[in-house]
Amino acid sequence: MPKYRFLEGIVTADLAFEATGKDLNDLFTNAALAVLESQARLETIEPKVTKKVVLEHADIEELLFDFLNEIIFFKDAEQLIFKTVKVAITKDGKYKLTAQFKGEKIDQKKHKLGNDLKAVTMHQFKVEETTKGWRCQVVIDI
Amino acid sequence: MNEGNQESGTSGMRALAKKVRENVWDIPTSAKPGMLVPGRIFASEKLMQLMDDAVFEQLTNVACLPGIVKYAHCMPDAHSGYGFPIGGVAAFDPEKNGVISPGGIGFDINCGMRLITTTLTEKDVMPKIKELVDTLYNRVPAGVGGKGFLKLSKGEFTEVMRAGSKWCVENSHGWDEDLERTEDSGCIAWANPDKVSDRALQRGIAQLGTLGSGNHYLEIQVAEKIFDEKVAKKLGITSNDQICVMVHCGSRGFGHQVATDYLKVFLNKMKDYGITVRDRELACAPFNSKEGQDYFQAMACAANAAFANRQVILHRVRECFSKIFNTPADDLGMHLVYDVAHNVAKVEEHKVDGKTRKLVMHRKGATRCFGPGRKEIAPIYRDIGQPVILGGSMETGSYLLLGTEKAMEETWGSTAHGSGRTMSRTKAKHMVRGENLQKEMEKRGIYVRTVSYSGLAEEAGFAYKPISDVVDVMHNLGISKKIVWLTPRGNVKG
């Protein structure tokens, strides 16, 4: 089963994808990879810089929404794109997320770039538990 | 919250659209529980077919929002978006709990178009088109990681939020005349930087003067056909071999973050106002609430940043032309024709049942096209009506139009914003490779430079509706008049 796939027939001008995972850590990792891959081809990025993200939320959907928006934030605020991500989520009343991204500053000559993502939208945004683990559906504004 | 979805009866809403006259279709309030007004679509039969089913679902969702007046309108270039359709126009009455919704404006607040004239002809420019496009590509940052060439302090960026294009002109990035040729003179007065998050500022501070990606571009065009010589002349276009420059971009990461911040605020606050919506992207708050006003003031900051972004780009374009043609930009007649916003909300006075009312107008992928005489139009154009710029795909061309009195009656003084996609980005990318498209376009006399070849493939002309069909619908209805058709010769893409 692929970790994520881009979907057609959801939106015309934007980017829709679904990601799956055996658990929440896996789901969040795969969703992040879908976002990272649509910014730039991952094989062209080197893991030179490490960034840590810590988030907490009572709602799993809002946690994923904020988490994916972090990737877009780093791209604009620090001109960073990432190759890898490690996610650890715990639940103690609220969900607590710690993530570590590795990547480097954007170099338009070196990186094979895709789209400059604007925002994660709430349009048909879903995080759901399935018989095999977890699934999410996300639309990114381009 | 009712996560009403498009899976249930997607084709249902389309089937309920009834033709009321040529190019006008209505979906009655009986179509969906909760509709307060009908949906009204402006389109030919062909364009109706080219719209995806979700447009009709989304339009009828908008018709359910509190305080909506008369119709949820849909322009002929419409396609589905998030929450509102792209090509949506909706007015809300603040006296009747009317709302403001970030999803009715878009994440790219004040995405818009700018058209610049030159005194150069196609013959002057074509021998140097590669040099010119390469220079623009190198001098106007585009695409992922395209960093602005201005180093702004937080204080300076805050001034940009407040003053928009005015800040640029005061800091030598433009001419005085540029201001009156920009919607709202490039500076929305109610902008309040206190309502903007530090995150938004961090995303935007290094991006002034950058194009971005997606469907954003900087294009060298030729005035291919002039439909109304008198008006075209007044707008600075006098011959059908004249070179013009078109810019399409918005408020960049700054505006996107403002929209993201307030989407979250509204989602958490709606229950307090007793509002339920069918899609979380329709999150809204009463215009006269604290949150509604906060967003309106933050949105204005983003709109001003977008005006400033296009202004700084204009200044760079003038510098590039001046360098290549070894002539000062003013001797090259590089005047701004107009700058229009097509993702924004405004408070405007309109006639409703014979009475003048102040309405909160949402235009998302739609352009204001006021008729002659409106005070919002700059004095130089007030007697003819507002110029409107419709950006087409990079292969098919664009249009300069003019607003009309009829638009005030039909669409709250609004028209389309471009040609509107018909095909998803993923599908377009599967149909053509960017590198091949670039070569094909060059053979056809369009020289393109891009940061992203996959992005270029996504923007192929076949992914869009025919722009002439879109323009003809609004022209034939008397809503916006055709003035000039412009076709591409060179293009810089993000």
C-alpha cells in the first residue's frame, strides 16, 4: 500500500492527497512526505539542517492541520525544505506531537522544485481510523 | 458542525440549475435545505458543461450563509475551490447578521492582475525576447524559495501593511501616477497591523517583490485585437502590435498566513454565534463581531502587501525594459493601465430593492467591474468605468475589459477573473512534460522560463476553459465590455 497518493476529482486548481499509516506516527509522517514531495523532489535535497516542531492539541484533525502548516511556514519564513521527518505522538488527555525535520535551504539551481504551497485548507479535511490503521485526506491551496 | 459533503448528490445541484435567459441560470432555494437565496450562474451552455459538479454544490452552500443578499453568484470561469467556488461573488448585509468568511476571499488575499503599456511594438521586442525574458526571470524572483530583493525591517514591513503601494512610491519603487491606477489607490485605509500575527509577518517579510508559483506569472504580451479604439486609447493602447506586460500574483506567504490564522479563529468561534456551515472552509463570523472586524482589518493588511508586491514587481519590470532597450522607462511609455484585485472583501454601497445599502462584498476569483461614475474609480477613468484585467492561460491570451452600469444591476459590479481551470493539476502533469511544453511553446513564438517544469506542465493551456468564451458571456450580457485581446510572447513562471 503506498504511503500517500495524490487524488483527482476533489479540487480543480489545488492539490488533494490521501495518506495512510499503521498508527498516528506513521500517518503524520506520510502526510508530511506528501507535502514535502509536492514542494520539491526529495532525492535532490540533502539533510543538512534539523528543525524540531512541538505541538499539542485535543483534536487530532487540528493537530495534523497545524503540523502540515509548519512545513509551509518553514518554506516561507526560513526558506527551508525538508527531505526526512520523524514523528512521535503521545496522548495524555491531549495529543502531544514532537517532530524532527531534516533538510536544507532552498537552492533553485540544485533542487527540482514543484509548487510554492500557500496553505493547508480545511476543505474536506479528514483524519479517520480504519481497520488497517489511520487515513487522512488533505487539500492544499496552490 | 455539518460536514456536508460533495459525495452526496454531486450532480444533483447541477441538474437543478434552470436557464432563465441566455447565459443566465438559477438554482432555486428549494434545491437544498437552508438556502436563503437562489444561486445564479452566468455561463453559456458550453461553459456550464466545463464547470465541475462541485461548483454547483459549493455555490448552493454559499447561498446558506447568514445575511446573504439576493443571490450567490457564479462567474463563467468558475471551478470548484475550497468552501466557496472560485468565481464566486456574494454580498452580505451586516445589518442582518451578514457574515465575513475567509473562504469567500481565498488564502491568497488580493491576488490580482496588473497591466502595463509600452510604446514598443512586436517588431521592436521579438528580436530581443529571449534576452528580455531571461532578464526578467533573473531579476523578478519566482517559485519556491524565490526571495525578495528588498531587505525590510519589521517596522518597514508594518508600514507596507498600512500603506501598500503608497509605501513603495514613497520609497522610490514606483511613480506617483501608479497609485491612482490601482484599485483603492493601492492602500486600503482600514488596515490594522495589530490584528496580524507574528507568524504572518515572518512568512512575508522576505517576499516583497516575488511572483510565487501556481498560476502566477509575468508575461510579455501583444495587443492582438482592439475592440473599442476610443476606450483602448484612453487606457493607453493605440495599435494592435503594441507590447504590454501583465503581472499576476498576490500577497504571498503573508496573506496566506493571515487567512490560515483567521480560519482557525472562526472555526472555534462559530458555535458561539450559532452558525453552522456545510464545509469547514465556509467558516465565518458576523461582520459586526469582534472576530469579523479583526479579520477585515488583518485582511486589509494582506491586501496592501499584495498591492505593494505587484508595485515592486512593476518597478523591476521598468528597470529591466530600460536596461534591455537602453531607454528610460518613462520614454518607453511604461504606464500602469490598472491593477485589479480578484480575491478580496470590501464594504460597498449597492442598490437593493431601490434602496442604497452597505454590503460586505466577497469576490473570490472575481473582479470588481464598476460602471462609470462610481466614486471608487480613479478620476482618470471615472467617466468610462473601471478597467478590468482578465488573465488567461499562458498559451491563449488575456483580455482588457471595462465595467458597466449593467454590472451594477446584475452582479454587484463584478465579472470573471480569468479563464478558469477545467482539469486538475495532477491530470495536466500526466498529459504533458514541462520540458516538452516549453519547446512546443517556443516553436509557436512564446518564450517561457520557469523555476518548476512540473509547475509549467500544470499550467498548460488545455487545462483551462477557452477565455474568449468566458469574456463573450459577460460582454453579451453587457456586464463587462471587451476592449483589447492580448496574446503572449514571453512568460516568466514560478
